[in-house]
Amino acid sequence: MRLAKSLYFQILCAVLLGVVVGHFWAQQAVALKPLGDAFIKLIKMMIAPVVFCTIVTGIAGMTDKRSLGRLMSKTLLLFLGLTVVSLVIGLAAVYLFKPGAGMNIDPATLSTAGLSQYTASAAKLSVVEFFMHIIPDTFVGAFNKGEVLPVLFIAVLSGFALSSMGEKGKPVLDVLESASTMVFRIFGYLMRFAPVGAFGALAFTVGQYGITSLGSLAKLVGTLYIACAFFVLVVLGGICRAHGFSLWKLLRYFREEFLVVLGTSSTEPVLPRMLEKLEKLGCKKGVVGLVLPTGYSFNLDGTAIYLSLAAVFIAQACNIDLSLGQVVTMLAIMLLSSKGAAGVTGSGFVALASTLTVIHDIPLAGLALLIGVDRFMSEARALTSLASNAVATVVVSLSENACDRQTLHSRLNGEPVRSPGAETAEWVAEPHRHG
């Protein structure tokens, strides 16, 4: 009975049921798409207030403001390193398994129908446009589209402003503390619908594209999953061991969130829950509130693996031999385009389109090869990026002495949790509420 009440068990059953319904009743399953879309919309409407309240109260509670610059520098350097490693792993996998070899595709014969929505978005993804997009038109306008970066920008400014006001800012801070409790309570209510959303999204995917409809592109999909698994198990696993905690236990701790991502192919629905559960691990609110939302835009390692792998796959399918200089140039562009696509629908596909429109060595029409299976690869991208951001947040917290190790290990081992020690209190003026 207790197992049946577990959200993890409910989501797992919903995912399996979605696959069965999608396979045996494909036509009816396609009509279930609104269930998944509605759940994602419900959660997305909460992302902006959750991120804003968490970051503002976290920064306002910091006693050492000079640590913020060090924190952000360390975070961005870690994200940059992980992205470079991801691109190289994707490149190594595609050259090792050669999924596109022997397809002998003539780019002139490929239909570009359906590509316009992606190429149009890609055209807007210049570096300057990306950074200008971070600045909202108005203060309230940052919340209109529910995008993370503009809200993050406003929240950081507000947090510093409240902190500098001293006692005058306390009434506003108290209101935001209460608002934070409220939005997390609302989010808790909405998460009860996660099994319904996961069921509808996965039933639609299997019903629309079929389990066995991958055909000759199955090797490409398999190569991506192998590359992502290598990155998570070897790279992230090594980082976890070096910092004294278990990757497996961390992934198990976030198992419900991973199932939601598996069903929806999006990491956005679990952002509020990730913020809350990372705090419960002993990581301080100010660090979690900055590192995790930033990682959602700057640490898309699953997308990075996909970019280098998919681009070279198209080249192999079209019998195009890339020189070392062309590959290095391509990787440099992908380092930027993987960040610039953040917050855009179909971000991995858009980032690939933006890369191909710049380098010209690989035909843009080759994107038509990927449209049919991109939905199956989006799960791997999302799961990998979520795992990477979870690990990065804990690692940065530990390196900044902003994570109580006793709480961390107790949570990961499923043991009773004692009150956090006083040695990490430099980051937050009061104990976090959600732990």
C-alpha cells in the first residue's frame, strides 16, 4: 500500500502504461498528447516565481557577498569544462560507431519541408542576441514568458538590493519568504499530476512514431545513448568519487525527477522540485538558487553530445570527409550554440541548425534525416543534462563549504537527518526551510 502511494512508483507505472497504450492503440494514444502538454504548462507557470523567490531570499541571506563572484566564476568554469568534454565524447562516439556510414545520401534529394521553424529560430541565435535576450523589456516582463535567464537576472539584482537595504528590506524579504513557501506548496499539489502527464506524453510519442519505426537510424539513436551513458557513468561518476559521494545514490535520490523527464523529454517540469530537493541534501539555498538555474542555460551537456554526434552523422551519411580544422571550428561554434539555444523549444535541434548555418561544410538539408527520430533522442539529452546539473550543484556547494556533508550522506543513504552544522552557515543567515 505504501509503495502504491509513492510518486516514483506511480510515475513508473504511468510510463510503462504509456508505452503499452502507444504501441497497441496508436491512434487513440496520439489523442492523449494534451495530457503531457497540460502538465508541462502547469509546471512551467511555476518556474519563474520559484526561481525568483529562491534566488532573492538566498542572496539576501548571504553574509559574505564577496563570495558571489568566486561562486559564479567557479560555476561557469565547471560548466565550460563539462561542455567541452561532452562535445569530445559525442565526436569520439560518432567516429567510433560510424552510424551514418554507408547511407550514401544525396543532400539534393532531401526534403526540407518542416525545417523552416527550426532554421528561423536558429537565425536569431547570435551571441549578441543571446545576451540581449537575458535583459527583459520590463521588470514584470521577465516573468511573462517563463524563461529562466531573464528571471535569474532580475532576481540577482533584487537580492543584492534587498541585502543592501538592511532592516528596511526585511518586510519585503519576509513577504518573499512566505511567497516561497506558498509556491512550493502549489508545486507539491501540481506534482501529483506527474503520472498523468508522463503517461500522456509517452503514449503520444510511441503512438506517433512507433517503437520499431526507427529503421536505419536506430544506430544513431543507440550511439547517442551509449555516449550519454559514458558521460554520466565515467565523467560524472569520476567527479562524484573525487568529491566523496556516490553518483548512483544521487541518481537514485532524484529518481522521480528522472522519470518525469523521461516521460516529458523536458527538464523544465522538474526545476522547482530539483531546487527543493538539493536544499534538502544540505546544499545552501543561495548556492542552489544560482548554480542550478544557470546550469539550465549554460550546462546542457546532453545537447552538447548530440550536437557533435549528429553533425558528423550527417557528414557521414552524405559521404563528406571533414578535416581536422573543420572539426575544431565546428566544436568551437557548438560551444556557443549549445548555450545560445537555451530556452528555445526543441533546443537541441535548433542549436544544430544554428551550427550548420554557420559552418556550411555540412548541408543544412541533412537535418531532414533527424526529424523523425529527434523525439527519441531528446530523452537522452534531457536526462544527461539533468544529471550533470545535479552533480555540478552538489560539487560547487561542497567546494564552497556550502553543503553539510553529514546531511548529504544521510539523505543519500536514506538515514535520519540531523540539523546542519554551523560550519556552513556563512552562506545563509538562517537554516533553509525545505530541509
